[in-house]
Amino acid sequence: MTSGNPQSFMRLRYTGQWLTIGFLWLLSRLPPQRAFSVCERAGRRLSPLLRRRQRIARHNLQVCFPEKTRQEREALLAANSRYVGRALAEIALAWFGGKKVEDIPCTIRGQHHLDEARAGNRPVILLGGHFLCLELIARLLGRNMDLAVIYKPIRKQPLLDQTMVQSRNSIPVETLSRYDLRAIIKTLKRGTPVWYAGDQDYGTRSSVFVPFMGVPAATVTGLTRLTALAQAQVVPIFFNVNDAGDGYEVTFKPALEGFPTGSDTRDAQWMNGIIEQGIRAKPEQYLWAHRRFKNRPPGEPSVYPRSIK
């Protein structure tokens, strides 16, 4: 977490971050369904302005869904743009929504899988992916259970980083830096389930190249390491906006038997396969604007054209 002096954030260079926070606060004043509707429309209409992100998302869809026609992928991209816009409202409500968030419906399935894992007196890691509604899902889950999330600090935007962490901690949802292994292990051993996602490209260090949606991708081996160090169980978690668009769904799956396997490569393949299940169920709700295939195996050409590297 960034623990900046409030006075230091008064400098001119933080103006953009203050404006972002102010916009999110104003957005959170709207009724949730109104905020969702406004932001979904904005996401669809303003997406052409985010040219680089749109190109990344379009290219990711092309390599991950080669079986789809171009028209089908463009329709998927358009749907994804709506959920990108909606994510702004979800962040606003998660950070500043107050009691009105309590009225947002959230259906939880497979709760017994999590309960059984926790009853075994072993730490629990919740394995999920970067779906766009993550921020609000953490808030909704935090209503009824202890929860911690691992995240990558936003070092270039420390005011936003501090605001996010403070708002999460007030729910309370504990926020742990991915660089603070000691704090993560301590939280796990205290009995708090910790959400983990390894579906982003963090470089080739501590990574192996295994298929992700059929494409070789640098995949971090942190889940294997955490599971071994904490002697934890891994419980997959899926979450999404429901079909009606007025609430959310969370599904816990049975704890993984035999994980870790003793092979970083097999573990990474297993993890990616689980995340792929969630993506294929709701592809329009996944974060496609990340360069998931930025790093390549030795000798392989870049997946992305030079214009979006």
C-alpha cells in the first residue's frame, strides 16, 4: 500500500488522479442500476477513443478465438466495451457506494465447497481471473466473509492506489501487495481466504510458458509457491454479472486435489485451464485489454503488431 502524506498529494501532478477520484465519487451517488446503465452506454460509445486498448483487446480475441468469424469477434468486442464501461460504476460503488451496495443482489453457488475447505483447518487460496467486475465482487463477498486480495500496487498513480486500498480495507477486504510474501503467508495462516489470479503477463522471471486459450503465455508460478509455503488448499472461484444485468453471481468449485503436482509446468497448465473455463463461459466480461502474450518463448515472433507493443 502507498502511505503517502496527504499534503504531498496536493501537488499539481496529482490533479488527474484527484479528478478521477472525484468523478468516481460523483458516479457513486447514482442509484446502482442507473450508474450501471450510464456507464455501459458510455463504454460502448467511447470505446473508439481508447484506440490502443481496443487494438489490444481485438488482437487478443483474434488469437484466443480463431474459430470465430471476424463478425462474431467484433460483436464480442462490442459487448466487452459495455462491461468495461460498467466496471467504472462498479469501482465507484465498491469504493464510495456505502450502504446502497448492500441492496445489490449477489447469488452465491457452491458455498459448501469453500466451507468444506475452511473446515479442514488449512489455509485457502481462491483462484480466480481478471474479470471486469472484480472490484465490486470483492465488496459484495466482504459483506459475509473474511477476504483478502493480492494485487499489484499502482506505483505510477499512488493517490489512486492509496484510495483503492483504504476503501477496500474499510469493507473490510484486506489488500496485500504481490511483493509482500510474508504478509500473504501470514494472512493465509490466520485463516483468511486470499484471492489470487495468475492470468497476467508479469515477465519471464518466475514464469513458465504454457498454453493460455491455446496460445503459449508466460505464466507465473506463484500459485505453486504460495500453496506449498502455506500448505494451503486451492478453491477456484468464478464470478460475473448475471444475465439480467441487475446483479452478480459467484461460484465456488471443489478444492483442487493433488495440487501442487511437483511440476511448475503442470501446475501452471492446470491453473490456466481453470481460468479458461470462466473465460469461455463469459468471454465478454473478461479483461481483454491486457497484453497477455507480451513475452514470447525463445525464437517465437511477437503476437502483437508493432503499433501496440
